[in-house]
Amino acid sequence: MIPLLAETFREHGYEGASLSLIGQRTGLGKGSLYHFFPGGKAEMAEAVLAELDAWFETNLFHPLHTGPDAEAAIAAMFRTIDSYFRSGRRICLVGLFALGEPRDRFAKAIATYFTRWCQALASALRRAGKDPALAEEFVAGIQGALVLARALDDPDLFTNALARMEARLADGR
Amino acid sequence: MIPLLAETFREHGYEGASLSLIGQRTGLGKGSLYHFFPGGKAEMAEAVLAELDAWFETNLFHPLHTGPDAEAAIAAMFRTIDSYFRSGRRICLVGLFALGEPRDRFAKAIATYFTRWCQALASALRRAGKDPALAEEFVAGIQGALVLARALDDPDLFTNALARMEARLADGR
DNA sequence: GTCTATAAAGCGATAGAC
DNA sequence: GTCTATCGCTTTATAGAC
């Protein structure tokens, strides 16, 4: 259910994902949708952001913070990210919301997502003996690579960008 | 006229910029808007993208390609970019369009923008004796930094990101 | 050229039968 | 819980007076 909503928002944006479109994708009528989400579309988006937040917390931030081998945790992050964003064929919903109109409405969830990502990565970098300032650079690099990959319709741009970041770490730069 | 349209699309997105909102910002009624742009909103966006393309060609791409001092041209690009994006307080309209729904409709203009930027920067990097592969990395880094700065409502993130890119060049990395 | 009025369609949201 | 029907509003776009 939530994944279907997430995919609809990802592909059409918050405004572009009309209730009728959401109904088609989920196979539910408006009555059912408002039964599960009395708050309407805004509540659907909140639910999506909450689930997304939980997923990243479990699969990315927690391992980065607590993984015994920090270097391995960072390498695992790059693999997880490549898989999550379908090697550049999928965009970041939070990034899309951040750039667009819905930013103000979901400002807290958006800010939390990026703050936690940067902090978790910085923590792992520190423990791995690398420059923690790279965290912002990598998170921004990932977001930018998603923009570029989608703009040029070339998913390889994303995969290559991830590879270059890992190479920078290996070089000790 | 076009700058007013551009700012409205930047702040509200393609779908969020309704004709009534555009009318408010430009001070024109719908009759006047359709007089100048018979194709409606799509034609307004096309005009904005065309003007934007011309601006970047003149102020960024051309200097990067033909500037006698390639290193100085790259430094000038960073200054121009910082000014254009209001030190992180303004987002990139093309990046926003690329991530969102209007991507397919304006695919050509979007792809051209990023392709030319990467090519121009790669050309300057090559002539400056740097790694031309950094071009994609920097363009993506700029886009990602704009996402992050807006997500966290912290323009300094953008300025700092630009500074780190320049530092990487100076270090010969 | 710029305005008002209006058409036709789609939007989010609600009500109520089942 | 799920559906259909509907409300009120906004949207893009057009028509026509001035």
C-alpha cells in the first residue's frame, strides 16, 4: 500500500499525484482512500515519508552509526543506495519534495531525513579515519547525480558517481 | 517579463504555477498572457527555458570554452554560479523540471542544458590540465548542494560546497 | 493589447448506500 | 471497508467587449 503511494508520488510529484491517479495505482476508490487516510493526500504523503524515514533509519543510518567496521558500513551504504535508487532509474522522493512546492508543508520530515543521513555518514567517516566533512559532499553528490541521471536519461551517470565517491575514499583523499 | 515567469516557476514548480498566480506576479490578465503566449503555460515555460539557456551559454559555457586562461574561467564559473543561485537561496529551475513531472515535456531543453554545462566545464578542465571527468562530478555536486541547502534551509551549505570544489582543484586532486 | 465573463474539465473532499 | 454520486472550487483555455 505505502510503497504504491510512494511510487506514485515519486513519478508524478505531490501535486501531480491526483487522487484519481492514486486510486488507479492502488486499485482503491476515493472512499477507501479516505477511510485509511482521513487527512487526504497530505496524510498519505506524511505516511510515505514516515515509512521512508524508518527504512533509511534501519537500513542506512543505524548501520553507519553502530557497525563495528566503519569502512565496511560505508561500503554497504553505497551498495544499499545503488539498489534503493535502482542504479539511477529511481529518484529521491525527499529530494523532489525539497526542491518543489511541498517543501514547506513537509519541512520537518525533509530536514530530518537529510540531517540524519549526513550525521550518520559523518560518524562512520570519523570512525574510519576519514574526513567527516565528506558526508555533506557525498549526500549532495548522490542527490545531484540523481538529478543528472534523470535529466540526461542515463542511469550510468549515477552508478559512475557512486564509484567515484568510493574511489575518493580509497585514495585517502 | 520572462524573469518574472522564471521566478514563479522556480518557486512553485510547473504545475504549482497556475495561470492566476502567474497573472498576479506579472500583473497581467489571462487575456494578455494568452496574447503573448498562445500556447499557454507550456509556451511560457519553453520561453523561460530558452532565455535561461541563452543566459548560461553567454555567461558560463562560452567563457569556459574560449577563455584564454582556463583556470581563471573555471574560477569565474564558480563566482557566476554563486551569484546566479543567490548563494544557495535560489534553486535550479532545470533541475526541478528534471526531477518532476514536466521532465518528459521539456526533455530536450533539460538534456541540452546539462550536456552543454558538462561539456563546457570538461573542456576548461582539460585545458587547465585537470581531470575532465570532474565536470560531471561538479555539476552534480552543484545540483545536489542546491537540494541540500533548500532541504535544510541553510544556504551556507551551497557556498561551502562550491568552496570545497574549488579547493579540490587547487589541491590538484 | 487588456479586460471580464464563461466554458469545460479536473481537483480534493464529503455523504451515504451497501 | 468499498463503492457511486455529488459538492464546491480551481484549473486551463476561449470569446468577445472595449
